[in-house]
Amino acid sequence: MSDIQPETTAPAEADTAPAFKLYPIKHVLWTSCLGGPLAGTWMIAANFQRLGAVKKSHLASAIGAAAVGLVVMLSYLIERRFGKAANFSLAGILGVTTFLIAKRLQGSAIEAHENQGGRLEPVWKSVGIMGIGIAQTIIGAAAIVSLLQTTVVVGGTHEIELAGMATESDAQRVGAVLTDIRMFPAGQHSQMTLTRAPSTWTLTFSSTKAKIETVDLATVFAPVANALRDRVFPGDDRLLLVFANEYGFSLKTCELNKERQLACR
């Protein structure tokens, strides 16, 4: 009798495919652009963790956390110097840089993962990570900006908070004008925000809807706007007076037109 050899069969692809999923590199690009550095680096860290590179995963997480603070500070300084529009360029540079790093470090591993039948994480998970990244970046931004925000005190009791590209010198000149026209009476306290953007100056006053409805803003504040135009904001720059509630939401916006009249909407 001849020996009977056992039958052998090739293992199914499902048996050899990795059981874990990885985040695709293209998700790292758009989550970093829209959700900040923490979102993109979290995906990189998760991929490293699943590929068995634990130390690299921890390092990526640490770099992402540190990058949030660095990017928020850099964004604040760029806005103060060049205006808000410049921050869109920063977001693009950040996203592309994170994408290139992820592609260099994990591109071949993700490609091999797919060739072995491994699956990738769905888009909805990346969207969720992006949302968390946005929330954490906003919280970090609020904390850091509160430390960096500059407030100029005029007359001992009147506070002018700087935003955008506005400087302390700008605030001092605004304070001098408002003091001269008796809008900053001695002994009283007032708060406002001076914002400078390319070709636009905005002075935001804290108010309430009830007060605005009982005052003819165009008549009352026209002398204020014209005095500021003559002594602080000459030229063709737009001059806006914004009246906002305690939560910062605009209730009414007035603009000084070329005829030196205040148009409110």
C-alpha cells in the first residue's frame, strides 16, 4: 500500500490579511489643514501604534500636542502682522507638511498593508477626529491668546483691547481723541476693542440691544468717527464702529462713508 499524503490548501486571503485598519495618508492632509496639527498627528500616531512602533506613536502624539501651542502662537503673531487672511496660508503649509511627513514615514507601510488585503479607516472616523482637533485647537487658542492679548489703559479706567494688527500706539491715539471729545469722562470705566486689518479699522463698543434701539447711532457717533478719521485713521482705509453685546455678537455696524456721514446697518 502506498502512503496517503494529506491534502494541502492555500490559506484564504482573509486569513492572511491584517486584522487592523490604518488611516490613509490623504486623510492626514485634509484633517491637518482643517482640524489643526493635533488631528493629523493623532492619525500618524494611531498608525504607528497599530504597526507595532509604540515609541514612534508616543513621539508623534507628543509632537502633535506641542505643535498646537506653537501653531496658535504663530497664528496669533501672523494675524497681528499681516491680518487674518495670512492664516489660511499657514493652515495650507501645515497640512502639506504633515502630509509629506506621514507619506515619508508610513507611505510604504500603508501600501504594503493594502497589498496584504488590509483595510483602511472610513472617512467618517477621520471627520470625527478633525472635529475633535478643531475643538482642542480652539480651546488652546483661547488660553494662549488670553495670555498674549494686549490691553491699553487710557486715563486710568478706560481699556482698549488690541486685536489684529493694532498696536499700543494706535490705541493711545484713539484714547487721546476719545478723551478730547469727552467720550472718555474721568472717573468712569469703559471697554472697547481696536482691530486693525489691511485697509480696515474697527472700533468695537460693548452695548445692549435696548440701548441701541433708543439711540440714533448715526447722529451721536458721527462726531466720534470724524474725529478719529482726522486724527488717527487718515486716508482711504475703511472705518467701522461696531456695537456688540456682552458675548461679542454684533448688534449694529456703522461705517464712515466718503461724504463723512455714518451709515449704520
